[in-house]
Amino acid sequence: MKLTGSQIFWTLSTVEVVMAVWLRVSPAIEIAKQDAWMSMIIAGAIGLATTYLVMHVSLLHPGETLTQFSRKLLGGWIGRIVILPYFVAWLLLSGDVLRSFTDFIHLTILDQTPIWILMVMILALAVYLTGISGITGIGRFCELAGPVTFIALVLTFLLNVTNTKLLHILPIASDTSWQEVFKASLSPASFFGESFMLLVLLAFISSNKKIYVKALSSIAFTAIMVTFATVMVLLVFGPYVGMELRFSYFMLVRSINILNFIQNVDVLVIFIWIFGVFAKISLYLFITSYEMAQWLQVKNWKKLLWFCAPAIFITALLIPNEETIIVLQKLWERIVIPVCAISIPLILWMMTVMKRKLAKH
């Protein structure tokens, strides 16, 4: 199984932009008001720093995934214990994404369909793609779905230009403090920080050439798109309406009306957005199954699909309401990212440097 630099770019971009645009715009506006777009820029910078760290650690161990080089550096038992937070994080995130999106589909277009059926349909397709072609198939799918998703984003921005009012985004850096702007950036930064998946994915790259540029530019590109989405929500709805909307980008799409002819674009956008959610679920299903197989020393990683897929389904099914989803997102922001994207990679990086220095002496 191999990934090209282009597939890394589109895989990261596709899986990160979907939920960031869908869920992180309104919470940022609630804290930073009309300056929320600056929070998104700061979040992008934090995401770039985190991505650089995990890439640097992973590329010090070419051809090895997180489980392999953590056991090599920390020993068998400690190396295994270090991986446990990642399994919990990936399963929780997958369940959260699956539940959030199926709730949305249920509320907007399929209100007569039980949520669990929608979950089974998405998971069944994810198991099929992952089991048939592994990470190579997911990368190729993202190469197709990624450009379509971003073109849809840009088109919705352009079609909403006539609804914008510049006064909604003014005054700049006046009504909110820089402390509030920075606080509002932490939540979207946690979504960009999920690039710690590169600790696994970089083991499959076919060439290291320009891989730093590809991965970092994907985070920058995603941050720019999320910033534009925030600006458009502010320009169309203003900060006080935008902060109250649960799915602010979706409402932005619903507001498109060109000469009473171009309307109801939201249905098309929903189907395009399903591609991104499907790619995200498939990717985390592969990562969790592959790393769990490494952790358990099972040769055929595909056998673990039959454990991980039901685990994701049960996790999503056990989420009772929107409040629990918010709690899980706070858990991701305050615990998962500091531990899995910063602390453990720093420890692994320091251990790598120390061992190489000892080897030289």
C-alpha cells in the first residue's frame, strides 16, 4: 500500500475541511464575534506547527508507523501503553463524526429514516472501501472527492456575494480582545491538529520528496477555506445571528437565491459533503484497524475491521444528544490534542534524538 504526495495533500484537506466548516464556525463567532476570521488564521498557524512536529517525528522513522517506532523507542510495554490514547481518540472521533453527520442528515432531508440505518449505510461503504483497497483506495478517492468539495465551497461563496453586507464584519479588532480572539481559535485549531494521523500515514508514502510542502500546504489550504467560510457567514448573517446557528455554513448555502432561479443548492452540497464524511470515516477506520493489528501483532490487519467498525457504530449509537457531542469536542480540544498531537510526539522526538546521540558515542 502506497500514498503519493498528492494523495496526502487531498486526504488531509478533504477530511479536515468537512467538519471544521460544518461545526467550528459558529462557536468561534460566539466568542470572537466579527473577529472570528482572525481566530481561524491563528488556528491555521497552530495547525501548521502541530503538523510540522508530527511529520518531523514520523520522518525520523521512515517506513514505520506510530506503533512500530514507539515500541522501538520506549520498549514493548511502555510503547504499547503510549498507543492506547490514540485508539481511544480515533474511535471517539469516528463515532462523533458519524453521529453528528447522521443527525444532520436526519434533521434536514431524511427525517423518516432511523439514524442507525444511516450509520450502517455509511459504515458499510467505509468497510468495503477500506477492506478492498486499504489506504491506497482511500487516497485515490480523496483525490477525486477533494477537488469537488473545494469547488463546491468556492461556488457557494460566489453565489452568496449579493447577500453580503460589509458592516456586519466591522469594526475590526475593536469590540473583542485579543485574548478572546485567541480563545476562539483553540476549537478550530483542535480540528486542524488531527493531522497527527500523519504519524501513521507517512509510513505509506512512496517518496519523501516535497512531502513537507504537500502536507503543510494542505493544512494552510484548509485553514484558508475555513477562514473564507467564516467571513462569508459573518458578511451574510452578522455575528449575533451567526453565533446562534447550529449549522451556519448550511444556512449560508440555503440563503442562496439568484433571480428566484438558482435556489435549493443545499441539497447538492449535502451530497457532496457526504463524500468528505465518508472519506473521514474510512480513513480513521483504516488507521485504527491497521495500528491495532500492529499493536496486537496480527498479520492480517483486515481482521480488525470487524472489531473497529462495530466499535465506531456503538460509540455513535451511545451518544444521546447534542450536549454529549459538545462534551466530546471539548475533550478532543483540551485532552486529546495536547496529549496525542503535542506531548507524545515531543517525547518520541526527544527519545529519538537521545538514542541517536548515544549510538554515535
